[in-house]
Amino acid sequence: MDVFAAIAQPTRRSILEMLAGSGQLSVADIAGRFRVSPPAISQHLKVLREARLVRMQKRKQQRIYEINPQAVHDVEEWARQMTKLWNGRFDRLESLLKEQEAPSPKPRGRKGKNHAKGK
């Protein structure tokens, strides 16, 4: 599963935010915070697991989820690269617009053949 497809869904982003704030949570703790069914939350967690955004460990009969910091770092790094790229493009556009706004030099008057001195 693509990371960006996984985080495109609002419920999955909420789950990630929850885990980021709480550290580790059981499926029951996560499901208890939503108005959707526990099986639906399990499906969201499966997508997040497949995208490697979260890690799961079994403790007795519970499944405990936590953020995968490396995956979050990778998303952050991608966003940082995109920001750098777009900032460069906007800087070039701003320079171009400033060049076009600058007043152009006034044309110098030319003296034609009939305007020469003595004629």
C-alpha cells in the first residue's frame, strides 16, 4: 500500500495522530474513540500496517499499535524536498515578475538626416 494513499483517508490520519500522541494503543482503545465499527477500524489499521506507517505487536490477546518513526520520517523528508522544489520555483517566478515590473529605460531621441545642424 502506498503511504500517501494510506494517509489520504481522514480516519487513518486520525489514528496516526492518536498514536503519535499516545505512543502505544490497543485496537480496542483505538476503536473506542471512533463511531465506526471495530472491524472497520481493524481494516484501517491493516492499511496503515501494509503502508508500514504503524507497527503491531501482540501482547497476550491484545494487538498493540504504535507509529513507525522511520516511515513518518520518510514522509517528512519527501515533503521537505517538495517544499524546497516549490520554493525554488516560486523564487524564480518572483524574480521574473520583478523584472517585468521594473520600468523600462526611456527611448533616446534620434536625430534624423533632416535634423542635423546646419541644414
